[in-house]
Amino acid sequence: MDFKYRQTVLDASDIDAEAAFWAGLLDGTISPGSDRWRNVWIDSNWQLAIQLAEDHLPPTWPDKAVPQQIHFDLYVEGAAAVGPVAAKIIELGGRVARPAPDRSTPRGIDVFASPAGHLVCICWLPREDQ
């Protein structure tokens, strides 16, 4: 199909904090949409939109009281690359949702949450799997 516009939209009660988190993590830029909307541009084309949802409840994963609606998987080469990404996530207002039990393995996942609670998995793989 010939879609003219593609974006993924995340709900958040604080659109500025959520937009700053994703722009910082994905090396994007923020363009204001309106008082209810922020746009995050990555590589000058892919757009992630943050929509104001005043009653947004952050997912409580892994508890199912408030289920997750979406999550992102971002891959890095080797467990050693997780540390700098984790530090950036925390600096941007994110939090650890579930650390990997063992970073000495060739593959694994650390799970973090954005300020609005949307999950981002930092997955590591050996070079030969990429």
C-alpha cells in the first residue's frame, strides 16, 4: 500500500518528558505538534508521536494489573554495550523494569520503562547473529 505517512503513537500524561526520553534514546529531534501532541523524528523520516492522555496509567508489567500496550526491542552488540544504553535511559527519566539475570551470556534482555511506563527491551546478541 502507498501510505503517505507512518507513525507509532504512544500515550502519555506528560508529553514533554516522554518525547524527550524517546528523542534522547533514539537520537531524534522533537517538533511540537500542539498542546496535546509531540513528534519525534528519527533519521529525518521515521516518526514517533506522543499523544496527551491525561488519564494514562503506566503499564505495571510484569504485573498484569495495567497491561502493556506496546514495547520496543532495541538490539546492541554484546552485553558490554548494554551499560551505556542503560545509563542513558536512566538519565532520560526511564527506569529499570527487569534487569537480565546474567549479562555473561551471549544473548539476553534488560527491560526498561520510559517515563510513561512504555517498555523498551535492550537485547544483546553476538556479532555473528546480527
